[in-house]
Amino acid sequence: MRNDPAHPGKPADCIIKSDFRAFDRNYEITAQKYLDSLKQLHTPFRQKDTPELSLQASQQYYIYAKWLARYTAHWHRLNRQIERLENSFLLPDQSYVSTQSPDDGSWGWHYQEFHHKLDATIGRLYELAEEERAPRFPLDFLKPISNKRRMLEYLESMRISNIAETGRNQRDEFGGVVSCLAQICFKPVLRNYVRRYVPELHLTDKYVDAFERFLDDSQNPETGYWGPWYESNGTLYRYDDLSYTFHIISYRKGNIRGWRKIIETTLLNSQREYPNGWLVGGKFNNHNSYDVTKIFRFAWPYMTAAEQEQAAAAIRRMLHWCLYDSMDPEGFFHCRDGFYHSVENAFYFGIALLDETGFFDRNKRFWTKEHFVPKPELRERIAHYLAQLNQADDMVTAAWWKLGCHISEISPCHNEKDQQPVVH
């Protein structure tokens, strides 16, 4: 592990933008042009995506193109990807994307980056684990993390971005692989499945221990958080990242060090912008609110009474925003701000926040003793729209689970006792 001193120093945005400009002096103008173009492509993409004709291939092309636009200055690659995205709308049947690729064993047919392939595959492995069924093809794409040595080398290569030299911000891919590895190593169902059915990944006890040590050594001792590092003009900077920290805490089920620092940092970052803080464009966001609420749940035993009161007030504000800003009265979660790749994502994180706050289940309300109950039929309204989305999407499957019912059980979701409106 690299032992260079790392400094908080400048704001991350300043370093990222200035170093991208060092790589390409027209970076900001060019990047914005591509992001605007992708925003225009996203609207017809969502209109065409129906349960009867799901554009799963188009979605992969879109996610990959958006990643190239946000995290690289590799415009030639992005041009080719946008062309592929536009052509993909003409494909009448894209259902093949829900199957395993015979080429490399992943479910990321149209991804070229390892972290995208790994993320697309993890959800399918959960399904195979539930069915106790082996993959049809070898998962050869796992070679970068196939054993302990390769895994550690890969993580070290991803941890520090040198944007001025490479034109690439590695934050998203580093965080994505850490999140997937945390699930593989720390979730018993997935860990046992991989050990039994995925010989391409040598998931020994030493492998798991080495990954756990990597995480412990990567934690910022000043803040308790995890995040990406950047090398700029010969100086190494480290930054706190809400998403990194959430995934590590969540998949380790709170079994981490430095809770006092994590609590202080999380509360302090309430008015800061993501990825350091909770907000997106100065507003709440259900994805970040879900992350913060789950961090608070694990942190609750380590909080003082004053901190618990502060956290509870924040959860109440986030819940109110979820119900009255991100969702319309009919139970439809909007996808307006471009933060989400799809409506399916917007629904998942809206439902996940409601579940984490105990909105539908008072037994989960770790943060309050109030006995408020949902508005009548709200769960059925949400389920009604969820049933109209792409049921092959992993986020929809997870959303049904968090909603506490299934598409075939929409009506029984309703609890006749829940007749009072939620407390504002």
C-alpha cells in the first residue's frame, strides 16, 4: 500500500476541473456539450422503454456514455458510444442483455469497463444464489480481482487518479469495485455462492481478510470516512465520499472503526454538496438521504442524546422531501434532475428511503417513537407504478423487496389500520 502523506487541501471540484483542463484546455465546454446531448437522448429513451419492449441494451449504452462524459475527457470513445446508443434504439428485441454473455461470462454485454461489468453481474449472482444454480459460462471477466494479489494490485491502481496525465477520474470505478467486493466478501449468501459456483474468483479467507485490511487502512483517521485520492502537481489529496462510506458501513453491517469521527463528519456535511455531503444542487436527494439514514441507524448506539435529536430532525426533513417533493400525490417518483440513470433507479431509492426510515413499518423507526402511519393506499399507488416499470431491472426487483410485497401481491400490501396521514 502506498504510504505517501495525503492532504485535504483544495476542494475536490477545483482539483478535478483544473486537472481536466490541464489534459484538455477546452474540457468544460466540451464536457457540457456532451452532457447536454445525452440529456436530450435520455428523454426519448425513457419514453420508449416499456415493460413490453424494454431497452436494456440502450440503457447499458447510455450508462456507459454518461460515465465517459462525467469521468473522462476521452471524446473519441464517447463519440463512438453515442453513435452506438442512437443505433441501439432501432433494435427491436434487447432481451438478450438479461442473459449471461458467452464471451466473458458477465451480464454487461455493452460495457467495456470492468467496474460496469462487475456491477451488472452482482445482481444476477444473487438471483442464481437464490436458485442454487451455477452460471452457464465461466466468469472470465473477473481476472483483475481473481485472487488476493490481483485484487490488491487492482485496488491500488484505482485508488489514486492523476487526471492531468490520464484524462480520467477513477472515483466512480474505484468506488464501484469496492462496493461490489464488499458484497462478495461480507454478504454470506453471495460469499458462499461464489466459493461454490465461481471458481474464477479464489475467494479464500485470506482474500477476505486482505480486503478488510485494505478498507481499514484506507479509512481517513481525521474524519472516519472513505473516498478517492487525487495526485495533482506532485501533491496527493484525499477526499471524503458519502457513497464510499455508506457502502462500506452497510455491507460490513456497522462493524467498522471510528464511529465518533463518522458521526461528527456526517452531521457536519448536511449542507455540503455530494459526493462529500448530502445535497445535490442544494436539495435533498432520495439516494443520498437513504445513505445518510442507514449510516445513522448503525451509528445510533454511538451517538449522544443531542446528536440523536439532530439526526432525527434531519431524517424527518429528508422524509418530508421524499414524500412531497420527489413524489407526486399518486405515488410516482420523478426522475427530473438527471441524477438517476432511469426511473427504475428513482423508484428504488425513493422506496429504499421509505423503508429505511420505517415509514411503512413502525418497528423500523429507530429514530423516533412517534406512531404516525402512511396515507391510505399510498403503498398500493407506489406499487401500481412500480408494476409498470421494467420488471427485468435489478433495481425493480430490489424495490419490490423493500416495499414489502410483490407485483402479484399489490392489493394485500394495504394495511387497513393505516388510515391517518403522515405527520408533517
